[in-house]
Amino acid sequence: MKFFWLLFFLGLATGVLLSPVFAVVIFLVPLVFLKRIETKVLAFAVIIGAILGIRSVLPGSYEMIGFVTQVRARSVIATDVMIWKDNKWMRLKHNVQVNSDELPLGYDFYAYGEIESRVGYPAYVLTPHISQSTRRTLQGFEKLRAYLFIWRERFQQLLQKTLKDKAQIAESLFFSQRTLDDNLSSAVKRSGLSHVFAVSGLHVAIVYGFLEILVSIFTYRMIPRRIITTILTMLYALSTGPTPSALRAAMMLMIWNVFKIMDYPVHPLNVLGLVGTANVFLEPYSVLSPSFLMSYSGTGAIVLLTQKLSKKRLLQPLVVSTSAFIGVSPFISLLYGLNPLSPIFSIPAIYIATLCLCGLALGSIVNLLGMIGLSEMLLKGTYPFLTFLEHLIHFASVFSFTLKPNIVAYIFCCAFLLILFWHFLHNP
């Protein structure tokens, strides 16, 4: 079966969405016993996804412990969460949004408050009455992530010291940190260039490519070069939280390199499906996260359309940005509003962002080695590019127009995307 993992991933995601009406999913059980293998796989995946999406905690007052992985404006996202229920600690299989601005990134925490369940990501929301954080209890993987967050915090302080007023752009570009002021944030939304500041496959791929060039200076052998580069890229993705799109991109690179080292042929869409399957098992309700949806749909469109539409390198940037735009257009049109000129402005923005990311990545590595002076010099070298990027955003926001979110545009974009997928995956 050519696209087993892609079909299994789509089935899992559908099952999670149908989990609130689990009784409907039971009627799919007979389909598992049909002869057609595609129908069996899809039905089985939907059932598994619905089971993963079942919620084990009812709304109420609970004690909670967990680990802070993302900080938002007035809340944080916690993973590895456990709650006190029936006189014992019970692990939740879903992430939790904690409505508090007092819990720092990379800390374990204890909180007591009201848990609410919702249809969205995260699946649970805690409004704490009391909360306290500490790093004393960190162990294993949490300790590694805490060290990454400490490094991130120190590097952000260096960015603020070196780049002054452009530090907010650098932090948003490199870490997907929501530090843009209201004026610039509004301009980014109007320009249709929000994807440039959300750490995604684009950022991870640029950092990976730069690191591979850097590592190749010390070793030309493929296997050690790819192993070292993949590990460093995965650490960078983890330092972002990780965001769903950054984790997806890093895992795709890791799996793709494993198959390349083994010299085993594999279709990129199957790799995308395998990574998506792993993501759903790790956090089922991530399928309701806008960044998750846009990351996978955009990547799928890029993988499929760029192989078919253009073999000329000069046209690749236009094809890639247009493909990504087509892939994410259904969700953008429904949630944020569609900017038809986004692919055009994305081309220069991506080139400038690439130069900035390479400079920031090299500066972070040099800083990690203790060469602070050289790191500051490299970071200052990104200042003119960050300034140019800021001017481009304001220029695009003036000459762009955005269609307001509406269901008609969503249906049209979905239909267009499905027709393209059917056409390019169709075997004559």
C-alpha cells in the first residue's frame, strides 16, 4: 500500500475529531473486516483515534503538577501533567492551558484550581487559585528541555542587548516568541507574512541546511554529518517549546535521514503521515491546533505540488510559496482572513529571513562556545536585514488587502485543494 502512513494519519485525526460522538464510531467496526485494504486501514485508524480522544477527567476542582513548555500572553501550556484524583496522582494524556502569567518557561509547577474541558487545543484549561513553580524536581527529558530554555533565555537577553529595537523581530523569527509590539504585529497580520514569524518547517529547514554546511567543514562523511546535524536541529526545535510545526519538521528530517542512511526508498508524503501519526499519539487534540493544521496541510501541498509544477531552480521559490499558500488557505480563510498577495511578498521575505536565521544560528552557536564578543559582532551583522524585513512588512501591509474570514472562502479553498490533490495523486 503506497500511502499507508498518510492514510493512517488522516484516519487518526478524523477519529480524534469524532471522539465526542464515540457512539457513531462504533458503526465503523464492520468496515475493518472488508476485503479492501484501504478501507480496513482507514476504519481501524478512525477507531484508534476516537479512543485516543476520549477524555478521562470531568470538569471540577483538582490539584495539578506539570511542566511549562510554552508561555503565552496571559497563560502557559503545560505537558507531562498529573492530577490528584481518587487519592492518587493520575497522568493526563493531553496538554493543559494554565491561565496564569506567573509560571516561568522550563519549570515544574504545582497548582490548585478549576479544570474546564473544551473542544479545542489544549483540551483542558486550568484556572488556578494557587500556583508555585520550581526546578528542583526536574528529571530526565524535562531536565534537558529546562537547560534548552535556560540557554534560550540567556540568548534572548544577548539579542536585546545587541539588537536593541530589532530584538523583538529576531526573537519572533528565531524562537517564535510573541514579542512584537501592537503596531508591528498588526502590520504582520495585514501583510499576510505571519508564517515568516511562526517557527515552522521553513525555519527548521533553513537552520538544518546551515548546520549541515557548518558541520561539513569538520567532516565530509555523510553518516556522521547527518547524525550531528539532525541532533542539533532537533535541539533547536525543542528550544521553541516545541511548536507543533517545528516538532513536525524536525521529526520529518530525522526520519528522512534514517531512511537515507539505510538507503531505503520512501515517499515524502508517507514520512509526513508517519510523523503526523506520532504527533497524534503524543497529543491527540493537537489536531485542533491551527499551527498543527496549517503545518501539515502546507507541507503536504509543498511536497506534492513542487515535484509536479516546476523543475527549474529559479522558479522554485515562487512555486514553494504558492504551494504553501494553497495548502494553508482553507484554515487562514476561516480563522484569520485571506491575503491573495501573500505568495508574492513571501518570496523576498523568505530570502531576507534566511539570511537573518543563518546569522542568528551562527551567533547562537558561537555564544554557546563562550565567544561572546564574536557572537555580538555576528548578531549586529543581522541588524540591516532585520530592518529591511521590518520595512518590507510595513510596505506589504499598505499595498495588501485581506478578505475577511468567511465560510464561503473556506469551502472554495477546500474544494480547490482537494481537486489539486486528487489530480496530482491520480494514476492515469
